[in-house]
Amino acid sequence: MLVAELVQGLVHEATHRPTEFLAKFLGVAVLVYFIANEVVRSKARLPAWHGPKGLPVIGNLHQLGGNASQVYKDWAKQYGAVYQVQLGNLPVLVVNTAAAAKVMFGNNSQATASRPELYTFHKIVANTAGTTIGTSPYNESLKRRRKGAASALNRPSIETYIPHLDLETRDFLKDALNYGKAGKVTVDPLPLVQRLSLSLAVTLNWGMRFPSHDDGLFKEITTVEGEISRTRSVTDNMQDYIPLLRYNPFSAGKRHAVEMRIRRDKYLSKLNGDLEEKIRNGTHEPCIQANVMLDEEAKLNNVELTSISLTMLSAGFETFTAVSTWGIGFLATHPEIQQKAFEAIRKTYDEGNPLCDAHDDQTIPYLRALVRECLRFFTVLRLSLPRATNKEFMYEGKLVPKGTVVFLNSWACNMDGDLWHDPEVFRPERWLENPEAPMFTYGMGYRMCAGTMLANRELYITFLRMLASFELSSTDKIDTDPITGAADLTNLIITPGSYKVTFTPRNESALRAALETEVEH
């Protein structure tokens, strides 16, 4: 009887006062959701771990500001090397010191081998073409893809890529010389570096290249890959952590992610289609994608082939571009370090050989240390891609349950005062004094970047040839502080703000003569 009267009352209210009824209904619905969501959030927390207190619904998201890696680093002073934060509905353990990272990701490498699936990237952007190797959860498919990528990125394979490195770095020098009018005008180095990096990536993977940064496809790929990188940011996509936001029909972020997915699918289809046609015609150039496609033992399906393509395209392109542009700006404003590197180069290569040797496998210690210091000091991937645990394990007497999301704060680990007495100083000599010290920009453990050797080789030969050929300078006030000089600290990959430099040839006639010589084949 009571239920019937209640129903009658609700019907009467809805019929005669629909606006008031709707307002009350929505109010009750929000309250019910709020209470239920808080129960879910409370149960999701890791009971053995403490951390900063947050707010209902959003947790600690509002406290991260625009620089999450630095906030996490600062919180470690209060809560310890490893602590828990609540990002909306998702509890996360954050690892902030070199020693803790060694235990968490080194000693428990297999247990921390997976990735969580986050809504924006995994459910929207990667819904059609799939994920990269670096963003994929741990499974049998991942192991097959890692095996395929590893064979393409080992030292013997890299040696076969030297002619490509030779060609692309030569063209980088030509661009710097010609666009800079032999040191008479300033140049924005970003498009020059992007062309080098992207052309090398598509050459290695699809057997084609971009001779100019004015190419339409080049511009499309750099634009879309940059935007997709934002969808992989672990701090900039609120719908990843607050499920209610996923149902917002007016979400500009969701629409943008879908648009980028469509545009990426289009150029991937073109690149793969062009290669398949060349393979059928027997006109394809040797490349990773063709090798894997023609390898019957690889047993990779189309989605897995695309995953390898995306990995080669996005990972190397973004990281190399960011490290190089930070490094060029820094050297242009720190002539004393530039001079040390140049003098080190001159001990091996004379003035008449500005191209040096493309096969030089990082034989100049100071230059090798300079590249490594750029990787450490600027830490372009401040928060390494998140991990998810495959199984439970203990850390300092506390349980890390299976399925726990863990962040490696690479920025904090690279700036660890227990590892270095002067972490906030750019000093390449630290790597000569302690060459075995850990560096966290490429990650750590099982999911460490598989392309580390290729990336280091590419950076080394680029800096070697650039510094042997040009003196870098700038009249701009370039901010090379890794925090204040960053274009956007919420991005996944941290790049510097825009600037211009002068590329003044050290010996213009020798450089022009060298660039006219035949490229190695």
C-alpha cells in the first residue's frame, strides 16, 4: 500500500510539476552516484599505503597543477620514496627515488611488466589501429611484438641502418646551412630536427623518406602524432580517472581524440598500402615492416604489424626531437660546454672532416656524456608510461596487490639528491666520473624502451656532426631551465618553448665540399 501511494505521488509530481520533479530527480541521482562512487573509490585504495589526502570524486587531481612530476617529487619529502595518490577513481603508487625504482622495477621486473588501459588512449585513439608496444598490456601478443622489435633494434641491425643515419644527418646539416644562409640568419631548429627524426623513422619502417619538412604528409604526421601524444599524458585527460566524464556528449577532448584517430588511420593506411604494393611489384626497399611481413616465422597479424609501425613512428620521433631541441638551445646559450665538446671532437677529427665518421659508435667520451646528460637533465618523459602489476609482491613490508597502477617518476629519479650531489646542474662530466650510474629517461625494468641503443646512436651522430660543422649561438633569451623553459608541462613528452639559433659554419668550404660527396650505400 505504501509503495503504491509513493508511486502515485511520483506520477502526480511528474505530471503536474515536471520541472520541479526533474530537478529533484537529478539531485537524488547525483547524490546516489556520489555516495556509490565514494564507496567504490574507498574500496579501491591500497590499505597498506599512505599519501596526500584528496577530495571526493577527484582525489588528488586538483593538487597536481601543471607540473605533476615536480609535485610528486616534492610530496616524496613528506610521504617517502613510494606513496599512494588517488587520481579520481584510480589509486596509484608513485616511485620517486633511484633506490626505490631499482627495487620496484628492477627486482620486480616481471611483476611490473604490464600497462593499465586508460580510457582516452586505449578506448578511443587506439580503438582501430591498436596500441604501440610501449602502451600495450602484458600478454602473448606483446611478447611476439617485442621479439620482432628487438631483432630490428639490436646492435647488428643498427649497423645496417648507418647509411640511413648518414643520409638524414647530412640533410640536417644541409638544412641548417641553407635555411640559415651560412650563419647570416637565425633558424628555428624544430622543423629541421623533426624532419631528420621522422624521415629516419619512416625510412627504417616503410622504406621511404621525407627530403623536406614542407612535405604535406610530413606536416600531417607531425601534427597528429603531437596531438595523440597528449592523449597519452598521465595527467591531462580527466576522463581517464573520472568515469562520469566519459558520458559527456559535448566533450571536446573526446571529439578531438576521435578526429586524431581517423587522421592517423588514414596515413597509416597509405604508408602500409604503398609498401604492400611495392612488395608485390618487387620494388620495395629493405625495411623493418617488409622484413616482418615477409617473415613467415614471425606469425604476426595485421594489428600486431601496425603496433610495431606505430612504435617506430611515435616513440623514436618524439623523444629524439625533444632531446635534440633542448640540447641545441642549451649549447647555443652555454658556449663553454659547446667548446668542450668541440675540442673533444677535434682530438679525433680534424677541421677538414666536418662529417666525421657515420660509423662512429660513440667513441668520444665527452660527447657521449653530453648526450647522456641531455637525456638526464631535461628528462623529456617526466612520468614514464604507467605500469600495472601482473602479480602481487612485497615492498618494504607492504603489499603491492596484483593490478596496481604504478608511476615511475623519471624526473624525480634523475634529479635524486642521493644519487647525485648536484642533480640540478648540467654537468656532462658526471657520466665520465660514474659511467655506470642509472639514468631513468628510457624507463626501467622489463618495459624499458626497446629502442635505447638506436636512440643513443642517432643522438650521438647528430650532435657529433652538428658541433663539428657549426658553432651554435643565439641572440634570443632562450630559457633552458627544464621547468620554466618547457612549452607545456602537462604533455607526455616535454619540449622547450620555441626559439631561434644561428648555425655558423666553422669551415664553410670544407662543409660544402663534404656535403657534395656521395652518400654511403
